[in-house]
Amino acid sequence: MIEILIADDHAIVRRGLKQILAETPDIVVAGEATNSRETLEMVQARDWDVLVLDITMPGRSGLDILKDIRALRPKLPILVLSMHAEEQFATRTLKAGANGYLNKESAPEELVKAIYKVHSGGKYVSPAQAERLIGAVTGEQSPLPHEALSDREFEILRLIASGKTVSQIAPQLSISVKTVSTYRARVLKKMGMKTNAELTHYAIKAGLVD
């Protein structure tokens, strides 16, 4: 039996996932977390066979806590399930420690396939994303500006683009306002931009925020 921990702040999403997986006799949803704090606590409390993790949650994001989860459970298979476009997040989440990435609009059978894949020790992305990854490695596809950002810089970009101020971002990420401002300056420089408005426009157009 594959015991799943679902980490997603939307009750309707968790219920839907449970209904889908209930049709598979050897997969059971054994736990649910609604934010990053609960996720870390539940990961630390016991072993899970697979963690299905949303990127966008209250408090620290799923992307932000991936490395913490890896430190707690180095061998835990993690499947990121997100509403965000695969081409924008899959590579970054895999580099941060995830074993697979799946868009929430994917077919139910693809979710089951992805869980089996990561549980068996494999990596999972869609065939289209696999082609994009190959294109990036071979140089056939040019990297996008935000792909040059570190994970923390990328998170700052997304929070600014979602309308958060520097003073709001600092406590959410448990860092100082000065540190947030430093990251913001780095993001602007790397992106070749000068204002938050430019960052927001870019992030919305690229599908990096809700």
C-alpha cells in the first residue's frame, strides 16, 4: 500500500485528489496538510511513501520548503502538483529536490502514473516537458530571464508580483526587510528591470503568479 501525504491549502482540491486515488486499490491518502508549517511537521513526524505538494500555500511556499523537506527526509518521493504552467516551474522544482511535476489540469490517470513513477524511484514530467528539458540541455531553447534567478530570488519575484510589499514579504519568509530589499535589487538587476510594475507585468505574462 502506497501511503500519500497531500499538502494543499484548498479543501476541494484535497477532496478531489482523495476521490481520484480512492479508485486505485494500492494507493491511500493517509494524511493532509493545509500549509507549509503543517507539511513540515507531518513530514518530520513519520515516514510517508509519497508527498504530493502544492507550490502555492499560505506562509512559505511549497518551493521554498522543498529543501527543508529534503533535509528531513532525503529519500521521500515528492510529486509537485500545481496550477502553474509546467514549463515555468518543472525544472526549478526538480532542481530544488522534487521527483516529479504535474499540472493540476492533467488527467486523473496521469496523476496515478506520476505517483507510481516517483514511488518507484523515478522522475516524472510530461512528455512535452521532457522535450523542453532536452532542448535546454542541447542549447536548442534559450533560457528565459527568470530562469537565471536563484530559488529565493524567484520567490521574491513571485511575491512582489502578487502585490506583496517588502515589509509583508519579510515575516512571511522569516528574513529581514533589508534582506528582502537586497534580493529585490538582485532580481531587478538580473531581469534588466527598474520597477516592481515591470516585474509584475513580466510575471503575469509568464504565468508565474496566480
